[in-house]
Amino acid sequence: MNSPFQLSDADQFLQNFSVDEIEPVKRVVTRTELENFFYQLNLPSLAQYDSSLMLKSYGFIHQNLAKIQTDYSTQISQNYDQQKLEGLKILTIPALSEALQLPANVAICVQQTAVLHLQQPCWLENIFQISCSQSSIAMKVLELYLNLTQKTKNLPSLYRSLLLATGGENKRFDYQYVQQDGKHVAVLELSIIQLALARFPRVFFAEILGFTLAYCQSLSIVEICFPQHQLTTNYFSQRKRCLNQQIALVQSCIKAYLAPFSQPQQALLWQRIQAGFWLYQQQLTYCREGFEQVYMQSISIDQAVINLLQKKAAAAIGHHQRIELHGKSLDSWFSDLSTNPQAFLQFLKQSDYVDQQTPANSRLLKLFEFKGPMFGVMDENELMLIKKWRYLFGTRPMVKIILLRHILMCQRV
């Protein structure tokens, strides 16, 4: 057999470990373990040589692939033919609802998914090194990797510019990054899968081919969630164009890989390729669902503030005729609060009553402090809600997620 990638590679790897060592790492890990796992995978000194990390990486991939066999059982065909390969297409993931299509939400998504964009396609980088030959399949994978990196070498700089434009910072995936709260768990898991696959270019070669095909067919998470985003960047169009151009080459790699094997072996490998394909699809879906949950929680805080203002509006009307917000008196805003509350909140966020850089110094909060003109208008709980809302919308996207989690935890108590 001419292929440098054999069916038995996974079995040979596992022979180095006992059953007691293998089984525990297949279980679901906690968030803290995920964060530490991510950090370890980003340490070159550990990532290549630490046996416990390699075993944990294998177990994590195995754990997620096992879910694919259940969740996508109706999508996985049993036998291989080229027509089925050409028909293997990513499923459409729906955009977020219209109510969530907000610039602040787009910025959060850009910030959170940076870890994915700045790593991809890391899972291909070690394949040529372990092929041990200049076979046609090894050369095709090398060509694919070079196309996805050399032809897109300006994409990382474009994405870093996008980070800065949305109020973020350039990312370094070090211990400090791991210690930050507010990281999206599904995004972290997808990043770990990408890094873990890179450690097993031979063992999971079939799954990597399917994973890569899905990657080349897919939009970014930002584009999935916000198809009408107004970001002024060439990043997404350049990314899409480059990835689409590689689809035929990935399919060619898969055909060349399967060609030397007998029909029964082809069937097994074809199912593994599909599992890798649907693994990428599932992880994108998890990310989209996670962002929807975070944004919906944000809306619940907004609505609580609206309800509070509507309750106070009747008593406030008549005392704020000379105070204007966006060219309209506060009395008028209070009178119309039941018909257009979101506009009032939006203009309030953008006004000089709110300090975008230092929320604690906002004029809005000082109005309710001791000796302030509105001291006593709100009780302690109501004032705390205003403070939480103010911090939520006056901080960077990453901090907003941290505060959301804290607010929701307090509400459960």
C-alpha cells in the first residue's frame, strides 16, 4: 500500500497507554480544565512532547467525535463514492434574530472569535512532516496548507486591525489570556479541537481532511451570526474567496487518500472523514447558540431598566422640561417611553451622561448619589440595577460578558 497514512495508526498510539489512563480523559472536562488545557496546548515545549497532554488531546477529540456519531448519524453515509464526496455540503446555520443584530454584539463576536481566526488552519501544519514520503497525497496536503497560509498571509493583520476597530486589543494566547473571565466556552472548545488535531496529523488524518473541507465551505462565526454586519474590512471577503478556491483541492486530497484502499477500508475511512466534516459544523453551531444565549441575557437587563424607567416616568413628567436628550426634552421622552423605550436607552448610552471609558464616573450615576438632585428617587435595589446596566454598556465587549455572568448569578441567589 502506497499511502503513508494507515488505518492502524490510532491503535498503535493507544498501545502506549493502559486502559486506566485512556478512559478518564474521554469524559467532559470543566471550564477551568478547558482553560488550562488551552494554555498547555499553546506552550510549544509541552504541546509536542508531554505524553499526558497528548493523551488528553486524543481523549478530547475522541469525546467530540463520539457525539458526532449520534448527532449526525442520519447525515453520515456508509459507503464511499465520488458523487457522495462532491455532495458533502455544510448545512446552513441560521443568523441571529433581528433584535440581536446590534453593533455592540458584532464587536463582542469579533473579540471572542479572534482565537479561532488567528490560529486557523493550525491542524494542517504538521501533516507533511510525518508523511515520510513525497507521495501525491502528501504533496497535495502541502499545497493546500501553503495556499491557506501564504495566499492569506495578510489576513491575520487584517483581523488584528478589525480587533482594534471594534474596541479590542491584539491577542496573545498566553497565561494572562487564560486568566481572563468571559471567554466563550464553545469558542474555546473549537480552538482546543483545532490545536489538538494538529498534534495527531497521522492518527486523525481522515478526520482532518473532513474537518478542512467543512472549514473551506463555511462562513466565519461573525458572518453566520451577523450576515448584514456593517464592518468596514476586507477580511471576510478575502477569507471567503481564498477558502472557496481550496474546496476542489481538498476534495482531490480525499480522493487520492482513499484510492489505495479496498472498498471495505474505504467505507470506514469515508465515515471518519464525514465525522471530521460534521465536527466542524457542530462546533460552529455550538458557537452560534452560545452567542445567542449571551445576547439574550443582555436584552433581559435592558428590559429590566426599561420597566424601571416606565414605573418612574409618571412622577418624573413635569420636572424635566428644560433638560434635553438628543434634541428632545426629557419630559417628552418620559411621555413617549411606552412606545419607544429602546431609542431612549440608546441615546442615553451615547450622551454625556454616560462615561464610556470610566462608567463609575458617569453623570447619570452622580445624579442619584447623596446630595445629588435625584437622591432618594430610587431605592438601593433600583440604583444597583442602573449601575449594573451602566457598567454593562460602558465597557469593552469582553468585560460586558463578565458582567452579564455576574449579574445573572446575583439574580439566581
